[in-house]
Amino acid sequence: MAILKIARMGNPVLLARASPVDDPGAAEIRRLVADMVETLLDADGAGLAAPQVHVPLRLFVFRCRPERLTGAPDDIPTGPGVQVLINPEVEPAGEEVDVAWEGCLSIPGLRGAVPRPARVRYRGVDLEGTPIERTVAGFHARVVQHEYDHLDGILYPMRMDDFALFGFTDEIARAAQAAAQAPRAGGRDG
């Protein structure tokens, strides 16, 4: 296995529509997925799409750590660790939209508030060609949508409505910390 080079915003591979995977069980696809998993874990990311490692194919790997899940029964991924989804399809499962902060391994050091459907239904196959179909919510839904966007050449800033909610991760954290420590209006002194 190997740690792969992650394409950064500005690289044309991130703006193109990826091609379907013809044989999910092929040796080169298995090797790619193994390398992507190692790269994802090394980068401590939530997901990684093949175009992000300069391979324009419709597959991604992702993980949803327990502390990031909303607790809804259908929000818990089946099986431990990192999941793979090959030739996925994603569709909203309801009208509700959530806005939440996102980052991206291809846009290091930045975060933005991105509106996305709160629940989605997704399907695809795994490395064995076994069909996968789930309806998920919360962080799980957000990660799947974010990675799926990479397969269509979409980066999360393209989904943003308000660029006042886009900035460097450390600046956003500093502002949030300052806001949390500020005296609250209407509060009592000492």
C-alpha cells in the first residue's frame, strides 16, 4: 500500500466528471482502494474520492466516526472502519436542508458552511460487486454527498450560499472561541 498525492483545488482533475468503474473487483481497483484507505487514514479525513488522488473514476472511501453521528439508527454505517462505494448514485430523501461546516483534503486549511439535504438515499456496489443501498442522515449523509460531488467535478465552495461563512480553519476556531468567552447580553456581572 502507498500514501497517494492528494490533488488540490485548481487541479483540473477535480473539475471533471469521473468515469464509471467497469470491474469493481479488478486487481487495480482493489489496489487503488487500499491506497486510498491508507491515504485517508494518514490524512485523518472523513472521505476521499478517486479524483482527489488523480484517478478520474466513480468511487470513494469514507468513514463516519461514532462521535460524528447523530444517533439516528439509520445514521450508523454498517461494518467497522472505512467503507467503499463504487459507481454510486445519491438522491435526497426528504425536503429538509441542513447547513454545516465542511472541509476538504483538496482545500487544506479552509472551511465553509454548506447547505445540503439532511437525509439522502445512496446506492452503489462494494469491491465484491455486492449492492449497497442505505438511507442516512446527519454527518453520514453529509460525507456521502461531499464525496459524491467530487465524482461530478464539484467542490464544496461551489455549493455555498454565503461566502461570509468561508475561511481559514484556525481563524474560524479562534472566532468561535472568542464568541463563546464573550459576556452574554442580559447576563449578570459577578
